[in-house]
Amino acid sequence: MAATESRVINPLGRPLDGCITVPGDKSISHRAVLFSAMAEGTSRIMGMLDSEDVRASIDAVQKLGAKVSLEKQPDGSLSGGIEGWGAAGPKQPDGPIYCANSGTTARLLMGVLAPWDIEVRIEGDASLSRRPMRRITAPLMMMGVDFEPAGAETLPITERGCKNLKAITYESPMASAQLKTAVLLAGICANGTTTITEPSVSRNHTELMLPEYGVKTTAGELTASVTGPSAMHSAEIRIPGDPSAAAYLLCAACLKPGSAVQVENVSLNTARTGFLMTLERMGADVAMRTTGSAGKEPVGIISACYTAGLHGCEIPGYKIASLVDEVPVLSLVAAHARGITVFRNVAELRAKESDRLQAIIETLDQLGIDAWNEGDDLYVEGQPGFEVPDGIELDAHGDHRLAMTWALLGLIGDKPVKVKGFDETVGVSYPDFLKDFERLVK
């Protein structure tokens, strides 16, 4: 579908009701692909997300010599094996590695390639080619990796690894799981202990997963380290449901009268459930319960029911990393709540697939909702019971998170909503987004 076309999102007509599972976690899926490719032997993976972003990682490791045999399952997930290159290392690819829209693929790949004497050009689509990469190349250059051009801020970038990587101690200027992971992956093959410290907590999937592949990690609340050189062996990985995908269903349930939704087999990693804590602070009827684990990832059930009388709240800056992907949909919940909701220190929204901060403010303005930023803080003044204007068209700006957020307005409301660029973006992370909503009204 062309970028200028819009999808009409029609109201569901009935409350959301029932139990559902969501696709495999996107962050864990990327790591399962990349870590398995680095390891010796064949890893077995179950429940992997089948999306455009994860396919970019699969394509990348195949071009670098990993053997991938994943098959589509009845539930839409991918399961099967990945035979890694292990100690032999990746092969020189025939051409550039194209990462499409996947920042995770591009950034983590830089760490994967760091110890190997091959030259790889990393490219992305127009959106990815605007996203910042200097945050990744800077620490890797300290370890001995060469990039061309050396001072490049964005893709395309050509990387040449270094066989004798130096271990570093790095103070990260931001909380970024992608940055942290790239440095740790390089550190696996460096001589000595590589440590990274962040200003606030970021996702810890890498620290939890690497021991499954035989790499000992040491992790505190704000620090993580590995000691190299360390060999990676194959693993068996079961991927839980993605809490970021679940957030749309749960937020919709809170807003749609008569709704009650339960999402099962979803990751309850505390670095990913900040959105749930935010909904609780807004007065929403939500709950979670741990039922088991997938490796070291806690897994369980999250439930949400329609809640009248939501109210605004303040989300402190140190919590933003645990809910950064959910800020768009939480801003929509805030638009329905009484009072002002403040998201502190959301500068990272400007460096996503779009400038999400500006897009949120502009789109809420279209809806008649006052939203503004003061420095890096986002303010949303809610209007409970506001009406969506007739015939409104909202722009996804090429961003899957925005596309799904604005689609909620149509799904849970009483008027159709047009979302520009919906079809071309939703496949990045949640291809069955609309189907899952339809399942909950049958």
C-alpha cells in the first residue's frame, strides 16, 4: 500500500471481552536471532514474533552465514532452529546488510560484528536512516572498531571489526538497552571486563539471556558487565508475549465501556511493565499475576477492565525507559482522563521511528486535546468524554506505535477514523493487531 493511502478503522461496536495471547516479545525475538547466530551449535527457539523488524534480523544473520530453519506455527509465531557461526565467525556478506526499519537490528548488529575482521555496510530505510547511531559507534570505536565515515551520525555506515578488542568501562549518556547490548556483545570477545553504566534503568533482556548461551553477566540496577573472551553455545529459548503489544489491548479495555480483557503468557519483566504502573496511578482497574517463567523472564497474566473516572498523574523521568514505547498509547489514555498528565524527560521520543513527541502533540490537537511540551516534558490535559471529529484523518508518520495508537480511536469509539500509513507500518511489530481486537468482540 502506498505511503499516502489511509486505512479506515471502523468501530468494533461491542465491548472487548475475553482472554487472548499476544505475539512473542519483539526485543527478545531480536536477541534470540542474533545471539543464536553468534553461538556454536544449533539453538532451538519457540514463540518468536514474525514481523518485519524481526525478519530484518533473520535476513541479516543469514547473509552473515547463520543457517536459519524457522517455520510458521498455527498461532502465527516462528519456531525452529538457528545454527550459529560460533568460533569461526561470520562470513563476509556479498553486499550491504539492509535493516529496513529496525533500529534494534542495526544497533545490535554493530556489536555482533565488532570482533570480526570483515567489512560490512549497514543500511536502512528512510526512517531508520534518520535515527541516531553515533551513540553506538562511539563506545565501539573506543574498543577498536572502525567505522566509515568515522563521525557518522546516521546510516548508512560501514563497519570493520577488530580481532583484538579492548575492554572498556563506559558511562552511557542515556538509558538505552540497544546501546548497552551492543557494547556487551562486543565485550564478549574483548580482552578483559567490559562494564557499562546507565543514568537510569533500561530493559535487561540481554543480561537475562546471555547466561542461557554460556556467557556470564554481572548486572546491578544501573550497571552490566561481561568478561571476555567468552565462548557462546547454543540454547533453547521460549519467547513470552510482548507487553508492548498487550498495552494496546489493555488500554483499550480501560477506555471502552463494558470491557474486560485478560492477556495471558505475557512477559512481566519489571523493565517492561511501567505502562501498567502508570495505568494504576491513573486509577485504572488493572492487575497482573505471575504464573511461571520463560528462561529468566517472568511470565504471567495481565487483566484490565473499563474504568470510569480516570485521572491524570505524573510519570517521573527515571521511569520513562520502562514505558517509552507505550508513551503514545498512554497519552491517548491521558486524553480521556480528568486533569493533566505529565511525562517527564521524554526526549528519546524524538529519536524513534518518527518524532513521536511532536506527532503526539499535533495529533491530540486535531482531537481538540491540549498537549504541549516544556523542554523534554510532555503535558496532556485530558477531556473526559471528548468527541472525535467526523471524518478525521490521523497520520502515522511511518511509525507503527503511532499507527496502532490512533487506530484505537476508531476501534473503541463510535465513529470511523482514517489512519494514514496504517497498513505499511503495523507489520513492523504487530501484524495481527486488528485481528486480535476482532477476536475480543466475537
